[in-house]
Amino acid sequence: MKALIGLSLIVRRSLRQHALSTIVTVFSSAIAIGLVMGVFHLNAQTRQAFLLDGFGADAVLGARGSKLQLVLNSVFHLETSPGNLPWSIYAEMRQNPRVELAIPYAVGDNYRGYRIVGTTNELFDRFEFARGAKLALQSGGVFFDPALREAVVGSVVAERTDLGLGAIFQPRHGIAAAPSGAEIVHPEEYQVVGVLEPTGTPLDRVVFIPLEGIFRMEGHELRGTGESFRPVAGESIPDEHKEVSAVLLKFRGGPMTGRFFDTQINLQGKQATLAFPLAQVLLEIFQKLGWMVQVLRVVSYLVVVVAAASILAALYNTMNERRREFAILRALGARRRTVSSAIVLESSAIAAMGALLGLGVYAAIFSAAAFVVRRETGVVLDVFAFHPSLVIAPAAMVVLGALAGILPALKAYATDVASNLVPTS
Amino acid sequence: MPLLEIQDLVKTYRAPDGEVQTVLDVARFELEAVEQVALVGQSGSGKTTLLHAIAGILRPDSGAVRFDGLNLAQLSEARRDAFRAQQLGYVFQTFNLLQGYTALENVLLGMVFGPGPDRAWARELLTRLGLADRLDHRPAQLSVGQQQRVALARALANRPRLVLADEPTGNLDPERAQQALELLTGLCREQGAALLVVTHDARVSDTFERVVDLGTINRAARSATPAPVVGLAGGQRP
């Protein structure tokens, strides 16, 4: 206990006496450790969020083309639509006993850059955006009537635009916002009847309207038969003309059913593409971006090494000027081990302070990244969620800091008392 | 049994040219408990080396340094460190205060490796030395005389049984030197500590009842330089 009090006093005073180098090394350690935690945790959470764990659809059906584009377009509401699918394929899937749920999406319009998706009420009644979680409305709202020009908006849309409950708006043509002055405004007016509770998913960034609304939007043409068809007000649209952009599918019978449809649609068919399993398709993104994550990891490791080296250099450079201090401490009865332990403790303390401050740096990096990810994809990343790197990285930094103190500590250990008790000038 | 007993103490150094030089060769020296002795000698007569050997900072090549019967020369370095921390107070000519520490902390350092920190005692010592309003000052913020008093307080902080003082007044003007000496001897007497003061200043040594001439008892110095005129052979004033 006495030794600890002595060590603590020596370390505190030394840190104070070398305040500038202490501050610099603490900050460099904080940045290093914040970067490591940020890179690892962001990677883990984005992977988890984008690999759709618990998402209430097993597959996405769309026009013939890239599976990844299909998933990004229909699940994350990013990218352009790979094309449309004839209504008959959707209808067949819907009636197939192996399909539990088939939710059609039709896209093509936006409001201030937020995608408008035409769909059916099954999305609200039966679809689970996460395990056991269905879409819910904020107070006062209702889901749209499929026969009316009504809209239900995601929480981010409501937050960032003027589309609150009761708001009336006109859709803009195109799935993304056109440059000012070049946008085509549809004459139809839709009223917001419901605002969704936040889901932390891309659904928060979508304006949902009835499927029929997309079909009947002025200027839209349906090409379900291959020829152009314009719906007429007051008349029903024959099914053969209808088209959907994608269909979210939930199967009965587990992965076996998915593999069956995969073979049937992707290998034997020519009209459509089935993205199944979704996680496997999305894994492609991470495989494509894997090198970037590796580079980031290597960079963050290097920054940690540089931080540890800066602790070593800062301490080592003070060793000559501190020889007399060590000699005095030894003359007062401090053991060699006590003096060298003080140096290791000092380097560990710098690393520990860096690690503590690093949590703040991590929070800043993570929050900034989470803000961008949410703005661009609607996916919510939780800065407060636990990840092993939040414990391992600070602990590793303290260990590295202690290791960085060993060389200066050896120098302190070897300090000769008698020859260093006289002042040097 | 004397508190401190030195017998056939030899310490040599190897010079840069490889030649072995004997700097200390003391046949016998004794110091009783609570006794106060001035050790005088010319520069280079081995005064500081002798103090270092007594303090266990240096290990002699041969001979014995017995403290209360315990031969320090045969102890491990760690036990000699513990001896210094527990039993010894040391006043350096250059004070050797740690610049990053306050006066109070410097005094506390005199305890942490030994009996443990006792803030109340450290404050009391500094207060009695007239530094009650300088507890939180660092050495650079203190006058030379005040620094000397902090050094005295630190040497007495662990309630030592022996205080070694190496030219304790060497950096002070005559008036302050006299004050510091009175404080040192007075506090040692009060605390029941023996005191061994090394000095080359006759004004300091003259205030001690017993003065030992190192030039006389150190055979290495005697063979290297003429014997000093100060003091008497055998180390005892009549």
C-alpha cells in the first residue's frame, strides 16, 4: 500500500511536470484507440444491419438482372430499379402454397428525394421489418385506404420534410430528386394519413402510397404486355398491363423452398431474378468492400503502434533529465524496482487516459458515421451498443502502453545513485 | 554497542586508465546513539564516499559498516534501500529537492518508502521550520534558505535514528548557515537521532563537541595528500 502511494505520487507529479508531452501522447493514444474501436464496431454493426438479421422476407423477386441491385433497390431503397416484372409472375407467386407472403413494390416517383413506393396493406398488416416487429403508426395516424390518394410516411421523411400528418403533397417523377427546375411534378395530390414509428431501417425513408396510385400516376405507362398502356380514370386496369418493380417474398418450408424457387426462377426461368438468400446477396457488398475494411484496420493498427511509440519516445527522452530525480528517490529509500515500476505505471497511465478519452473519440467517429449511414440508407447504428472491441481495444492500449514503458524503465532501473546525486549543468 | 561502527572499510574505483584507486580505507570509526559528530576533511578526502557507504548507497569492497550491529555491507541492495527508508535521514549539500513536487510532497517522499506518508507530521515539521505558508510551493518558488529547511524536514520525516548531512550549509551565507545548523542539531537532539555532519568549514565543525578528521582516519587520503591541520589524530578533541 505504501509503495502504491509512493508510486502514485511519483507518477502524478511526473505527468504534471511533463504536461505537454503527457497531453500530446494522451491525445495520440485517444485518437488511435477511438479509431480502432470505431472501425471494428462500425464494421460489425453495419454488417449486422445490412445482412438483414430478422428481416421479415426471405427473398426478393424482380426483373432479370443483378441480385445485388435488386436487393439494394427494394430493401434498402437505394440504386435504380433493375426494371419491372409482369403482374402475372407476382400473382403466381402470391397464389403459390409455398409462399406465405408476397408484397409487391412499385417505384418510380419521389418526394424531395425520398422514394415513393406503391404497395399493398399487407406491408402494414403482415410484414415484420425485424423479428416480431411490425410497422406501427405514430398517434393519430391510420394506414392508407388502397382506393384513395393517401400516403403513409416513414419517420425520417416526416422529420426532414413537411410531410406531417394531414400534409398534402404532389409526387415528383423519378426515384431520386431531379435538379431544381428539371423536376416533373405529378398533378395528383396525396394526403399523409399516417406517420410510421421509427424502425431504424430504410423503411423510415420511404413514402408509401397504394400500388394503384403508382399505376395511375399521370405520365406513367404500364408495359405488362410489352406494349404501352395508360390507365383511364374510373376504369379498372386489366391485370395483364400491370407491372411491379419487386416482390418481397416470405416462404413456407424454410430454406428448402427458397432453393426450389432459386432453381426454378434463376436457373430454369428467363423472365425474373430471385435474390435468395438475402444475406448471401448482401454479403457480396462486404466481400467487395472487404479490402477497404482491411486497409482501415491496418491503418488503425498502425496509428496504435505510432501512439505507443510516441509514449516510448516521450518517456525515453526524459530519462536523461530524470536521472537525478531517480537517484534522489533511490537515496530516499526507493528500490530500483519501485523507480522502474513508476515508469511503467506512468506509460500505462498515459495509455489508460488515452483509452478513456478514446471512448469519446470513438463516440464521435461512430456518431458521425452513423449519421451519414442513416441519412443515406435509413439504417440506424447504435453508438451505445456493446461490442467486444470497446473492452479489448482499451485494455490492449494499456498493455501496449505498459510495454512502451519497459525500455525507459530499464534505463531508470540502471541509474547509478551515487554518480547522479550531484547536479549536472 | 555503538549505533554506527565502521571497521576496515575499503572502497576502490577503477580509473579510466584502468588503474585501481583506493578512495576509502578506514580502520575504525564509531558513532554512539544520539551523538553529534562533525567529520572534516579536504576536498577529495572521501567524505561523500564515506557517507554513501554508511547510507548503503555504495557497497564497500571490504570491511564492515554496522548499524545497530547489522552489517550493511553484507545486505542485499533491496535491504540497504529499506534501511535508508526506515532508519536514515540524508541532507545533501545541494538539497536535492525534487523540482516537480511541492515542499509538502518533498517531505512526504521522505516517508513513503519507509514508515508511510504522514501528512500531519510532514506539516508539523515544515511549520516548526517556519514554512507553514510555503507548504504548496515548489522548490523554485522558495529561497535558498527555505529550500534548505525543506531538505531538513525531509531528512527527519521518517523519524530516523541517524542523520547524515553532507556539507549542509555549503550553499548558505554565514548567517543562514548558522541558523540551519542550529535547526539541524536541535531537531536531531529532539528526535533522538544521531548526527554525522561532513564539512570542510571550520565554523561549522567548531560548534560540535566531537570532530573527526577524515584525513587522519582514512588511510587512502592520508597516503595521497598531506594530513590536514584541522582536528586531531584519533578524532577526539581533548
